[in-house]
Amino acid sequence: MLHRALNVRNRHPGADHTCRNARCQQIESQLHLIRCVYITPFWTAIIDFVRIVLSLDIRHLPHERTLIFGMRSSDDFLPPAARAVIRHA
């Protein structure tokens, strides 16, 4: 997500900035797409997929670091294939 220019609602002045998920009443932003409690199960499944299919040891970092920066530990990046899966999710 680091270089994405996603069309999230808080990018439009004067428009409704509420998350598009009807159950969530938070302000929608790029960071919110990672932190939203209703979207977190999706990201957990993506990380589990990368961990299992690509046989990677992804330590228990906050999802934000893995999803935004492509990190597998506090000082190591994921390999390109894993970053590509996350980028296209």
C-alpha cells in the first residue's frame, strides 16, 4: 500500500468520508483499510496464504508493517513473490 493512490473517501473534500462498509462508522482512509475491524479477517487470510503457500516465516508483526511496507520481521522484507500477492490483494 505504500505507493498506492487509492480512491478512499477521505480524499474528496465535502463528500461523505464514512467507511463504505455499512457496519463501520469510521473515517475511510488508506490506513483505515488496514486497521478496520471488518476488513482485518481478509488481511489475516492473505497473510496466512502467503505464509502457507510460499512457506514463509512471517513473525508476529502488526499487520500494518507487513501490508504497507512488505516486512516479514522488524528488519527483513518479504520476498518479491509475497509482496506481489499482497500488492494485488
